Amino acid sequence: MTDIKEGNRNLKFAAAALVLATSVSVIGSAAAQDKPSKTAPKVLVVTMFEVPGDTPGEAQRWIENEKLTKKIAIPGLSKSFPDLLCNDDGLCLVTTSMGYANAASSISALVHADQLDLSHSYILIAGIAGVDPADGTLGSAHWARYAVDGGLQWQIDGRQIPKEWSTGWLGIFSATPKDKPKPDYGTEVFHLNEALTQRAYDLSKDVKLEDSDQAKAYRAHYPNAPANQPPTVSICDTVSSDTWWSGSLMSKTMNDWAKLMTDGAANYCTTQQEDNATLAALSRGADMSRIDMKRVAILRTASDFDQEYPGQTADQSLHAKTGAFIPSVENAYLVGSRLTHAIVSDWPAWKDGVPAN
């Protein structure tokens, strides 16, 4: 009798355990079904600002032309641009707000966002910049191979520098401006994927770029090509700095700095405020296997010159109305979209990496 009672009790325990296990399984399945799938963009476009009113900023043409109507709220993005904007084709856009702190913070928020899978996404930084007249002109578009941080330097006021120095800017812990500093910060130079840069150029080199009568008149003050010529697409390199500087002497300083930091490999042509900060945040994501740095490209279009023309002062150049703002934002879209359209429209060819030409 005891054995029968014990058997019945074991049977009840077994039945209860089966019910509990089934319930847990059902709950687990339901939870899995309720868990939203992650958004995995084929391409993420990074812009830095938008302009209130009717004047387009870096983001507007992308939003309008690519029908980026799907909004995904991402905690940690700029309060001015709190949403990732996407379409049904796999193209998304984020606007970081301007400057190093905003760029790094917004991109870090994306990297860590639970709603996103960016591990196979191509990332295009597309914005406007100043341009060295030796390498480009107003409205021109430049794909970068190198991004060099122009702010990670020591600086002595030019009125107090040694007589033999050409500039008061020098590498941190360096003896003179000619001495290459150790890369102690780890974000001084980013070398982008040459294959992607070249492919982006090949896809966009024949784009008919926007121009303006005001830009044509302004560039005519510069005596030499390419500064006084219509805008074109090229490959050269970019220098990042939160400090917006101007003048031929500063341009020479940054040209020399870019060459020094890359052992002569970089040809500085554009100056902007965010790219090394954006790349630093992306590289942290790459360390976590959330980003593929081989899929990152930079495009900068020229809204102004980085220096004066003959007879003009540096401060006049800094405050000049060049007529190239609208063409530069238009061209950032026209040129950048050649790459994004190629990726999105032929994703099987791009999903495993940059395809050969």
C-alpha cells in the first residue's frame, strides 16, 4: 500500500513538473515572439546638422529623396535629432549635431542601441567642409582615404613662437613642429578602406555637380586651378578639428601636419569638425564586433575655401559669403547617393564586402 501511495505521489509530481515545463516553454516562446527584431540597415548615412526653415542642411535631401519616413527613437541621440530615420529599402540616416562631443556621443548611442544590428552596415559620413584651393573648389566633392585629427596638438601663440618655427602648432610632447609625436591617443589618424574609397569614387566621378552664379564669381578671385574651375569629384584627405580655423598659414600648418602624421601618405584637402570623433566611436564599436570599419566611407563637399584669395585677409575669408552652401549640401547627396544606391540595389554583391569592379 505504501508503494502505491508513493507511486501516486511521484506521478502527481511528474505531472506537475510537466505542466510547469510546458508553461515555461509556452511563456518563453511567447516572449521570443514578442521580442522585436533588430533593424539591420544596409547603409547608414551620418550627417551632422539640419537648418531650421526651408534652407536644406546636410540631412534634408536624404530625407526627402530617399523617403526616410520610418522613425526609430534611439536613447542617447542628440535632443535635436532623437530618431534614426529609415526607409523600407535598408537605408537609414542619423544626424549627430555638430562638433566632436555631439558626433562621438550620438554615434556611441547607435553602436550600443539594442534596436540595431550594424555589424554588416556600410556607413557613409556625408557632410560639408572647407577646402584647400590647391586641391578643390567650391561645391567640389572629396572622398577621403585618411582622416587626421588636427586638434590633438600643442599650440603656442604665433606671436611667441621661436624664430625658426613656421607655426605655433606641434605634436604633443614633441620638441618642434617637424617632430612626429607618438600616437598616444589612438585616434590621431584613421586610414579608411582604400577599396571602398576607390569604388565610391568610381561610382560617382561623373556626377554632374550643382553650382551657383555666386560661387562662380567668388572662385574667380583665385588665380589657379582647381580653385577657379567648376566643381569635380576627387579622392584626397580630411583634417578634423573642433576649432574652425581659416587662412593660408593655417592651411599650410594642417597640410604639413597631415603629411607628418601619415609619413607623407595623406594629401589634406578638406577641413571639418567631426570625422575623427565619429570614427573613434565607430572603432570602439568595431572592438565589440558591432561595426565593420572596412565598410566606413567619408565624403566631404566644399562650402568654402580654407584660406583667402590674393588681396583678401584671412578674417574676410572666414566670414565670406561664397554662394556654395546650397551646392555643397546638394552635392553631398548627389555624390553620396551613387554609393548608397549601388549598395542597396545590389545587396547580394555587397553584403560580404566591397565587390571587385
